Amino acid sequence: GFYVAEKLLKDEERSVRVDMFDRLPAPFGLVRFGVAPDHEKIKNVTRIFDKVAARDEFRFFGNVEVGTDV
């Protein structure tokens, strides 16, 4: 999700907005909840995700069940 959003938002030839829907209430999914605390290198990708999430063209909607809520 976040890697695709980053790629789309970096495309200077197109003006895009990204709305991300996630079943979990908070962003970063398994990176936040599924990676052991001693794997700092893997968890550091959240810095990249934070930059994507900070963009005006990006919106995150958590706690949403696709097919039920939308």
C-alpha cells in the first residue's frame, strides 16, 4: 500500500490523490504489529511511510472493512 502510494505520488507527469483504506485502525499494518522489536532495520521503513502519509494528496482511512463499510 504505502510503496504504491509513494510511487504514484512521485509521478510528476500526473496529478494524483491517494486514499488508502485499511482494516486496521492505524497505518503501517504488519510493519508496526507483525515485526519483532529487534528487527529495527525493517521497522525503519515507517520513516518512508510517514513521509507519504504527510503529503496533502494522501489520506488514510483506518478501521474500514472493504466490501462491508465501502
